[in-house]
Amino acid sequence: MRSFKFLRVDENAEIEDLEPITDLGDNLASWMWDIYMPPNGLGNMGPRYERVMIETNGILEFLSLFPAHSIVIVHSIVGMDGFIHTGYNEGTGWGFDIQRDPIRITYHRYMGQ
């Protein structure tokens, strides 16, 4: 994970010219799609989650709401284009600036055992 970098987008730049954003710091939470999470129905022994929807100005603002180094389990991200992004259609491209544009994120909030 340490080698992951967000890229600044310059619409006139070639892909080789994209400039990495390096001012994120080491204290930001991270996220992953919920398709990689064990199912919620593990009986009385498994953790319980609730789905929560929030609107933020980009993924960085969203991640800043959580403790440093935590991993937020994301169900979906919807941007200004209205397309619903999930772990199942990953790789289709965002169609908006995920770092700064208004987005609606549905994520899983842990409710304990």
C-alpha cells in the first residue's frame, strides 16, 4: 500500500506526465470494496455492520473522517455522472475527479459483535 499514489489530473497532459500527489501524509485512512469482506451473516459469532450513505467533496475528504490507518469498507461510490461504482465494475474509470468532485459513498459501519 505504501507505493499507492493519487495522481493530479491535467486534462492537457499525456499519461506519462501525470504528477503524483505527495501531500497526503501517512495518517490517512484507506478503503476497499465490500466484495472482499466476509459475508455479514456469520451467525452470532460474526461482526455486524450497517450501511451508511454520506456525501463528501472527494474521497480524500471522506477518508479524513476516519481514524488514521483504518480501512473503510465501501459498498458503492456515485459521482456527478450518476454511474454507480462498485467492486464488481472496478476498472471502468471514474468519469469524474474522485479526489475533489462531490461524491456519494455508501459504506459499512461496524456495529460490534
